[in-house]
Amino acid sequence: MTQTINQLNEAVETFLASDIESIDWGYKQSPEKWSKKEIIGHLIDSAQINLQRFVRCTYEENFKLTYEQVEWVQAGHYQDAEIAELLALWRLLNRQIIRVLEHYPAARLQAKCDYSKKEVSLHSVEFLAQDYVVHLKHHLKQVYDN
């Protein structure tokens, strides 16, 4: 878990230390695509749902927790928000995830939760944490590359 925590911390802090001032946060390639601001909003939603998964897995097993990413981004109205506020919220949510994972009970790292929308697909906390970091890095790359 230490490696996953370090990767998460590094990804967040490296991104925030980069030249984020030069990013055109509001630009949308098309109405169906998310702007870079909305990508950060999606990462906020992902952080919130995964924080709940990590916390609940400390005392609960085999529960289901999913979300509708497109609908959550729309409901969050991230396109209308100040990017500084979004980045601050995103950073703080990830700081809390790191805090939870740093103190995670070793006996609960293999506790499972279902994040599938259709058929049951149980994954351990350890897997969910690693997957969260991979997902976060994927979307940060989109912000840099587009």
C-alpha cells in the first residue's frame, strides 16, 4: 500500500506544481466531450466515491457503490466553477484518501467491495487503491495532452 500512497501523492503534487496556469481549462472539443475543468470535476467525483469505498471497507464487506460519471459531472456544474476552487477541493480529497490509506488496518486490505453497475465484481481495497491511482493518472494525462 505504501507504493500506491506514494504514487498518489506524487501524481497530485506533481500535477499541481506543473504549469497549470497555461491550461485552457474551459475549452471543449465538442459538446459531448469534457473540458479539462470537467475532467478535474470527474476526478473530484471519483475521489469522493473512492473515499467512501475505502472508509466503508474498514468495517463493511461486499457492499456495492457505483456512480454515473456523466450525470455527476453535469450535476456538479464544474464548467461554471472557478478552477482554483476545483483544484483545491481535488487536492484536499486526495489528501484525505492518503490519510485513510496510510492508517488502513492491514487486516482489512483484502476486504472487498463491488463497483460494477451490472454483474457482481468484487475487488479488494488494495486493488481499488491501485486502480484509483491508475485512473487518476490517465485523466491527468488527458489534461496535459489535449
